Amino acid sequence: MESEEIYERLKKVKEPITEVDIVSLGLVEAVTADEEGVRVYLRLSEGVEHPFQNALSWPVRWRIVRDVAAALDDVAGLEVLDARTLERYYPLEED
């Protein structure tokens, strides 16, 4: 799957507070697609410096990640990562 197609699908994912798509808001830093799979880098932790800010923003971030995973549910090897910290949001790590 080409990066351009991924971006088009991501335009259907809305930020839950503003209802503006995450691509237009600049929350998608990059998309890489290769033989290993697709990686979507999101700018979800920018401006979050204090643990309290992290706790408050987590429900919004999780909803965005969940909606990204749903929009790309047929993409093999999908990973959703934070562009700043490289924390992997999806798929969830297994215990």
C-alpha cells in the first residue's frame, strides 16, 4: 500500500474535540511503507511536559490511535508510533 493512500484514509480520522481530520491538524508527522509494513508517526505528545498533562490528554490520544487502527485495519504490519518519543501505541505490546 502506498503512503498517499494511507494519508487519504487518515483524513477520515477526526480529532475528537475539534472534529477536524488529523492530517489537516498536522498530527500525522510521517507515514512509511515498506516490505515490513506501515508505520504511522503521530504528533500526540507535543506540548505534554507534565505527568498531569499526560493523564488529561491520554483519553483523546487513545481515541485517535484507536480510530487510526480502525481506518487501517486491513493493513498488514501496521504500527502507530509517537513521532517525538517513538512510543509504540499500536499494536499493544503483549504481556
